[in-house]
Amino acid sequence: MAYATVDELAAALRVTLTPANTPGLQACLDAAAIEIDDAIDRAEDSPVDTSSALLNRVNLLRGVEWAKSNDAAFGIVGMADTGALQTPRDGFYRHRLALLPHKQRFGVA
């Protein structure tokens, strides 16, 4: 379950929400939510605060990254002034750090 809406993602991307782009935007939010759930490592019997502003913001920020990922195919972003720039290997790292207040389990598995 995503922590943001397609309306919020469309606004963050500065695009108009249409029936044609709604499934793709929802897929970006869902992919980001899967990453969030993995990062917070929630215990099965422990609910997640779905109203959390932090979860909403990370879902939106990562959703934007997923939506724009086609522009950086193979991890390369082409820039006319700087040449090709390689994207980070772990694009979720900074989001994982932001989610630490929601992380429920720590330790060695």
C-alpha cells in the first residue's frame, strides 16, 4: 500500500493526471512503498502509521525518482555541459536513512 496518492505524485512531477498516466504513476508509488516497507522492517503484528508525513514524503520523493528513471536508463544521465554522469549505485540509501525513525527491527538476521 502506497503512502501517497497519484494526485500528489502528479503534482510533484508537475504533470496533469490522466487516465493514461495513472497506472504508471501508481506503479511508481507502489514500487517506492515496497522499498519503504523493506527499509522499515516492520514486525508483522505491528501497524505502520500510514498518516506519517515522513512516509508520505519518502514515498513521493522516491516515486518521482521511479517516474524519471526512464530518463536515466542503465544508470547514466546525459548532460550536454558535463558529459555522462553515473547515477548512484544505491538510489534508495538516503531514503533509508530518512526512514530510521520508523525502522522497527535492528539486528543480524
